Amino acid sequence: FLLPITYYRRLPRWMVALILLPHPCACLQNLLAEKVEQLMEWSSRRSVVRMNGDKFRRFVKAPPRNYSVIVMFTALQPQRQCSVCRQANEEYQVLANSWRYSSAFSNKLFFTIVDYDEGADVFQQLNMNSAPTFMHFPPKGKPKRADTFDLQRIGFAAEQLAKWIADRTDVHIRVFRPPNYSGTIALALLVSLVGGLLYLRRNNLEFIYNKTGWAMAALCVVFAMTSGQMWNHIRGPPYAHKNPQNGQVSYIHGSSQAQFVAESHIILLLNAAITMGMVLLNEAATSKGDVGKRRIICLVGLGLVVFFFSFLLSIFRSKYHGYPYR
């Protein structure tokens, strides 16, 4: 409220100016309301808000803030050749859309993205040298260690990200994925192919009792399981990792707690080569053919086992630091 003019005339000028100044709390409230309103407007257009350096500092770093922000730091430009970034971005979009179109949607949580080519200064400010990276910026205070998502160990599946967000913000997001009929179509084609093959060979089904065929099928299943394909299906790790600073691509994860998809493919091929070597050694020992031919088969099998098992052991040593244990 304002006092009569005659009252102000009796006061010193500096006191009059102090009284008429707007209250700091009111300014902060207005600024916060403007920031929330702007973020809500952007979120209504896109579930994930793109940010450059200026927007990041204003809406994510600078106070006042009464909302949490999830930021994906990535490098999506084609010249960066970051296939992992594109895969992680797809999962991130699924999660953000699930939040945007859920009944629990509010102005307490926003999803944003900072691309390296649009906000290189942000990467430098945070001393960040790898992408993709997910971080949570809480309403108050600075991010803690747990506010950085452990992508290498957990993977970037939308469900895993939602669980991490629930732990950090107490906001529970139910992930809704768009319908994907590729698996159903593939299964239908497989069943049709097998059914057609059995129909064409209905008068001669001796191949069903072929031991070699069943042995090969069993080996394929064993190779898939021992190489970590089931772990990949559950955790959803990236295919490989490319350092955006120097462009170096890593196909083998440096930790024993995680792996890349490419790494499981390498392990599968190594196991297959070692198995082939063992089969050749067994063939050389049990067959009754020419001695010279058996000797060649034995040497080839022994070479396969020694070379590829050494390669497999070197990968094990690089992941399990300190091996051999003493």
C-alpha cells in the first residue's frame, strides 16, 4: 500500500527510494514464473527441449528454480558419427513422451537436450568429454555424483532411465512404447517358412533326425547365451562407444560390470573359432584317413585354439584388472 504524499515529503530521499523499490522476493517469484511458463510452452511443442549454452545457463543452472531438469548431453550431428547417441536419443524420446502425455505430467520435471555442436561451451564448463551422458539438475543445490546416470553399467533403456529419475526426483514415469510389430512379423515369417519347408518335404522328413543339424543349432544357442546376448537384451547397452573429443571408438568395455553389443559379437566369434579348433582336433584324433591329412587338421585345430583362446584371455585380462590374481 502507499502512504500519503505529505508523509513521503518528510523522509530523506534515499529512504523514499528504498520504500518504493520492488521487493526482491517479488522479483524472484516473477522470474521463476516466467522461466516455468517458458519451459511449459516449449514442452507443449516438443517433449524434449533443445538448449544451447545461453538457455542452459538461464533455465538449468541459474536460480531461482523449483523444478528438476533431466539433461542429455549428446552429439547427434552426422559428422560426429555417434551411433550410440542416436540409439540413446530414441530411448530418451520414448521416456520424455511417456512423461509428457501421462496424467501425472506437471511443471516439476522437464526433459532437455544439449548437443555438442550447439553447446560446446556447456561441455567445457562441465568438463565433459564423452557422450551420451544423462544428468539430473535438482531444484536446489548442485548435482551430486548420483545425479549422473551410470550409462556404462546400466545401459540407456527408457525403463532404466525412468527408474533412475524416480530415485532422484520421486517422480514415477510409466514408459509407453509405440507399437512395434517387427517381432510379430518376423515370427510369422519364420513359422511360415518352417511350415512351408515341412510341407514340401512331407514325404521325406529324415532331415529332422539329422544329428549334425541339431548339434549346430544347439551350438548357436550356446554361443548366443555365453557371449552375453541375454544381458544385452535386458540392459540395452550401446553397440560401441565413441569419444567425441578424439573420435576413438571402443568396442570392448573397460569394466567387468558392463559390456558393449559389439563386444558380445566379438566374444561369440572367438568362442566359435575355439570350438571349431576343438572339433578339428577331435577329427584328427578319431578319423582313420591319411596320416598327413590328419596331421594338417591337427595343426590347424591347435592353431585355432591357441590363437583365439589367447585373444579371449587378453580381453578377460583387460576387463578384470589385476589378473592373474595372486
